[in-house]
Amino acid sequence: MDFHGPITPATKNGNKYIILLTDVLSKFVITKAVRDCTASTAAQFLIEEVILKYGTPKCILTDNGTHFTARMMNELFKKIGVTHLYSTPYHPMTNGQIERFNATMDTKIVALSNEKRTNWDEQLPFVTFNYNTTIHKTTGQIPFELIYGRSPTLPFDQ
């Protein structure tokens, strides 16, 4: 799990960051545009976008940012039974899977955003869906299929 940003300019909705989580096995990515990178934002994302939709992960790897090392996050991880692992300081490749997605996401968001790039948060769900429904080079599989056990139904399939 990681925060990406701040992204400039901020969007019309005031979003400056993207919080994301990648499943190590399937390469499935969950993203959300957010206004800040605080521990409470990370906890809310984890509960609402991950646990309530996909279940509780066994362990989560994060960087050593204060938003992830805060007492609140440590207590949350402990209460829900998640092992919290930290990446090696100043070595982003420890969490290379997320870093690789960030590079892919950035180029796609720039291509889809308006001229002023103030609507990148509106493009984020489309970029994430595209990534999750495309064959991943490492696995040779589609992350969506690995998570849901079926092929995605795309708009042009109808």
C-alpha cells in the first residue's frame, strides 16, 4: 500500500494524492484519489475500499511514511490481525510492484486528462480498470480473472 503524489495541479475536487494497494499474487490494483496523505485517510481507504470489498489481507507492505507508522495505523493493523511489513528505507524497489504501476498509471492519466490536468481523478477509475483487465506481463494472466475467477465483461462485449 502506498500514497502517490502530491500530484499537481490539484483536481477540481481538491484531490492531490492517490492511495493504492496491489495484491502481490494477482497484481490486482485498488486505487482512490484523495485530498491528503494522512493516517486517517489510509485507514479509511483500507477499511472502505479494501476490507469491505475484498476481505482482510493477511499482511500489508508499506513504506516508512508517518501516515503508515502512526499509532492509529499500528493499532488498526493489530485489531484486524494484519501483519504490517515496512519497506527498506530509501529503497523504493522493496515495493517495486506499486512503483511500476505508478509509472504506468501516470502516463495513462496524463494522456486521458484535460488540458489543464484538473480532472485526473475522474480518469483514475478507468486507468485502474484498464490495468486490472489487461494481461500482466509477469503472470501472463489478467488480474481481474485471478480475483473474480471469470473474464471481465467489457462494454464492447455486449
